[in-house]
Amino acid sequence: MSSTRWRFNDGCERSIRRAAEEGAETHWYDETSVRIDESEGRGYALSGTTPVIRLTAATKSVNMISAITNQGKVRFMIYKKTMNADLLVRLLERLIKDAGRTVFLIVGSM
């Protein structure tokens, strides 16, 4: 049986060390989305025929970006539109304001 260990890339390790040296907070970034495809309505048919259900094309979705520290401090922002630079900047501004000190945000692929 093999064991697996988490391994950070060198840039990530350097950032974590530098944040500790500077007394900064290190946050880990995440983004997620939930989408609901509605299928309202009821269908029925006489015996021997195929029931037909008319569906609406309405979809609803909500997105969330979040940041969590190794100590478990969580900050998040919920939004409906597509992720863009303005939303990320708004999250960063909120993180910095709340932390009251330097913030290192570690972001994987977006």
C-alpha cells in the first residue's frame, strides 16, 4: 500500500514562509457554483401512451468565492454574475480591511 503526501510547489512554500516572517495572514482561495435547472410541472398519459412533460428553460445559479486561513477563519462573497477581476478585487479589499494587516492569497488555477 502506498502513502500519498501533499506537496506544495516551491512558490507556494516560499509565500507561506514569507507571510509568516512578515506577520501576514495566509488565505487559500476557492470558487464554487451551484446551478438549478428547474423542471416544474407534472405529466401523465392514458395507458399505452407516452407521457409528455413540458419543461421551462429557466435556470438559476449562484456563485461563491471564498478564502480560508489555516486557523479556520473564513471569508466569502456570494454573487450571481460571472467571475471577473472587479469581483476578485472587491474580495481582496474586504480581506485586507478585515485582517488589518498584509494578506497573502494563494490561488490555484482559475
